[in-house]
Amino acid sequence: MASESAFVILLFISMAVVESSIPRCKYDPCKHGGTCREIVSMGILVSVCHCPVGYKGVVCENVDPCENHIQCHHGGTCHYDHGDAKCQCPVGHKGQHCEIADPCENHIQCHHGGTCHYDQGHAECQCPVGYKGDVCQTVDPCENHIQCHHGGTCNYDNGHAMCHCPVGYKGDVCENVDPCENHIQCQHGGTCHYDHGDAKCQCTVSHKGQHCEIDDPCENHIHCQHGGTCHYKQGLATCACPVGYDGHLCDVADPCENHIQCHHGGTCHYDQGHAECQCPVGYKGDVCQTVDPCENHIQCHHGGTCNYDNGHAMCHCPVGYKGDVCENVDPCENHIQCQHGGTCHYDHGDAKCQCTVSHKGQHCEIDDPCENHIHCQHGGTCHYKQGLATCACPVGYDGHLCDALDPCEKHILCQHGGSCRYDNGHVTC
């Protein structure tokens, strides 16, 4: 305003100098009732307008809003400059007319060197590095304690500090390499999830496997019928069928539910195309219709077991026992020992050793010389009796082994009805 006034005043002064013959303030330039007065400034006579209340300007040409329109509250003062009027408010108030109490001055106290800023009805503390909170009362762990690795950034919100990790890293402070980003590739639209140190592929409905590489036949190929559900495990897909159905696709009616009725509390089981009744103790037969004599009538002794098959019940006895119900002690197992490879046979209450060719006796204890030592010649046959083995020689031969030619048969002919005898190498008629 000073420069503008000086310009006008100087202009007015120059006019006064040029028109020196015109009386001073004879022509009053002041507007709106302003009064013109002549004063000497720096040795020069100048005219100055004194404006009434409500007007401003060199010649009182401007309306003063501070006097006419603007009212500053709470002790504020109005200042008009360069055509603009503003209220200068005292400490503790804000606003165009100082009508707003400044919370930064009256209520809010920022701690740890924080500064309060009030703008558009909102006051907040701007905290120094290392502090957080409405009034900078909280130590910021992101600045003091937490160090995020691999380029991670620390964010503190609602009392909780957390590292936001870049792609490829995980963990509280981004210390772990994220295998989902670096190593694991999920196929067929699967997504990788990393949690608590473990990375897994979450596959779509149609695929399975560690990397969703396996086509799930339950979703793509196998369609279980009659309400059956498909289960895929270890490379095998099977249908779990509802009651009444069986088969690979639950397409076969279960005879246990539709046709077979097991008696006496028996239960029907159907597997791989075959249905059978599992009977309770005491019953047999295709549908448990037959009483089992092994359970009801026959009692096998000495640990024998009863088996019922094709309408016939029989005890299978342990070693050492014989008989229909294992009631007899088997002497072949308990008393008789057959030697030299002989075998004991028990039949109708009598036990005997059946010996090999080379031995004889009740227990095959006697060596048979006819089989082991004596070899009769020329068709002779050996006979063993009462401890003595002899060869029975054919006609024309003699000797212990039938090895001597009998002269009575070949050469000597006794006359007049005499008979030839050969003994110990001597021939007599």
C-alpha cells in the first residue's frame, strides 16, 4: 500500500508543482467525505486525504471491510492490506473470524517432541521418528526394534507392528524364502499356499497330487451310479456304494439287500460279485439253515478240532491221539519207535512197524542179511529165519550161494533105481 500511495502522492505532487498557480486543495480529490489537508513532507508541500471510518485508499476510494463487514471474535484484530481483509487471531483460536478454538493450543499436548497441526477442523500430532500414537505417546517398534529383511517394510497400526515382505519372501521379518514364488509350480490352475514353514498346492476339483499334476478320475472319468460317491487314493479310484448296490460304478444290485436272507442271525456279505452268509456259532449252510454238529453235539477230546463239511462232521486229532473224538492214545506217537526208516501204522487198535526191505523185526531193529549181504546165484532165493539166512538153489545147483554145479543133476546116473546125493563136495549113489 505504501508504494501505491507514494505513486499517487507523487503524481498529485507533480500536478501541484506544475500547477503552482492553482491554490492548494482547491480541487479536493478525496472521495466518500474524506478531507484534504496540505502537509510538508521532505521539504515538499503535499496533499493528503484523511478518510472517514469505513474507507481506505489514497483518495478514500476503497471501502474498508474491517469496519463494515468483518467482525473478529475472541479478541482477534482485523487487518486490511492490498484489497484483502483478514482477522489476526490470538493464541488458542483459529478460523476466518477467530471463531474456532484451536485444540493444538488448548487441549492437545504432543509428547516426545511431536508438533500439533490443525487444518480443516482436524488436529493431529506429527511425531518424530521412533514414536507413534495420537499424541506420540507410543514407541514405534518399526524404528526401534524390528528390522525387516530382504527389502521388507515395517508398518505399525493399532498397536501391532508387521513386516510387509516383497515377492519371494515370508516370515515375521521376511527372513524365509517363499517356496511358492521360487520353487513350487502348481499345475492345472492350482494355487500355492505357504503357512508355518510349509508350502502346498491347493488344487482345483479336477486334479490331485503334490503339484496338481494328477488327473482326478473321480471328477473327470468315473461316474458312480445310484448315489455312490467316488474316492481317489494312491492312484486308485473307487465308488463307495449305498446300501443295495455294488460293482465298480455301483451299477450292480447287491443280492444281500435284494435276494439273500440269512437265517439264525447270519449276516450277508457281498464282495467281487460273490454273496455269502456268515453264520453265527452253531449254524452252517448257504443261508445258515443247518445246525452245526461241531458246535452242538460233537466234542473232540485232547485238543482235537471238529470240522463240518458236506454234511459230515469229523474230529481232527492232535499228534498222539486217534479215534472218532480223539479219545484213544496213538501208540505210534507215544510208545512205538520204528528203527532204520520204518514207519508205524495204527489201525483198529493195533500198532505195527512197517519196515524197509533191508530190515526186519517188531521195531525194524534186525538187519536182514538176505537184503544186505547174501546174494544167491543162478536164480537161488534167500530165506531168513530164526537168525539164519540160506539160499534155496534151483535144480542143478548147490552150495551156500548156489554157486556150485550139482553133479547128480548133470553127470552121475545111479543104476538099478539108486539115487544120487551131493553133499560137501562128495557124490554118492
